[in-house]
Amino acid sequence: MSCIPDVEMIIISYDIKNNRTRNKFAKYLLRFGCRIQYSVYRIENSPRILDNIVSGIQTMFLPMFSEDDSVLILNLCSSCEIIKMGYIAHEDEAILIV
């Protein structure tokens, strides 16, 4: 999936201890967007997509999570300021955080 500039985005970051659960979660997120760092994904936003992701996490993954696991979902708007450094600085696509 290619990410389109100037479109509202969702950034999802996770820290999941169990390798098998973490791999399943990563594959799940790839259905919706693209990986921008090892455990950080960028997803084009719409209310339907966000609802699908949250629902899927709640039903499929929360029961597998340990008390050490976490998921952070950032819903970004087009007016959010993004500062990019390093390799990602060369990407021209907008990034939104929720």
C-alpha cells in the first residue's frame, strides 16, 4: 500500500513481548498500511479504517497480550507539525499522529 501525501494518517506503535504475537500483530497492521520503523506503522486514515483496526486489536490481540504489552495509536491531522531526521527525512510523504 502506498501512502499518499497530505492525507490524514494514523501512526501505530507497539511493544509486544511474545515473538509469535508480535509477528501476527505486525502482519495484521501491514494489511492497512506501511511500516516506517520496526514497530511503527503509517496508515491512511478514515473512520472506517480506524474502527476496523481498533475492533481487530480488541477482539484478536488484547486476549493474547500480557500486562507488559502496549499499543499506541496516534490519529494525526493535516495541521500537525512533523519533524523528520535521518533516513525518513528523505520521504516526501506527510505523516500524521493521533
